[in-house]
Amino acid sequence: MIIAGLRDASYGKMGAMARKKKMKRFSAVAAVKALARERIGIPPAARVVPDRKKKKKGTEKHKPTLGKMLEQD
């Protein structure tokens, strides 16, 4: 078969069949999570827990000394 002789055929249209979807590998973790979602429901959205060790902005590095505390009063 000569491709150049055909008007409607081009290299882009050759093999226009859809490809078969690739089967995903079985994952036990994903299966357990799916079962848990069915039984219990979707877990609530994650919340950020502030780290205690991180310093808050605007706080002093050192505790005020007794002298400084007495000066403020």
C-alpha cells in the first residue's frame, strides 16, 4: 500500500485507535483506605498545629530582670 497515493491518509491519522488503559497495580494501603472511607466517611480537613518550640513574633528573648520590672512600675 502506498500512503502518498491516498488523499485522506496522512501519518497523523494512521493508527487512530484509542489505546487501552493501563491497569493500576494493586496497593493494599489504597484498598484499606478506600474501605475505611466507605465505612467511616471522609476524614475532616487537616489543621495546622502550631509548633510550641517556634518563637512567637514580637516576644523578647529573655525574661525581664527584677530591676527592669521595678523600673516600669
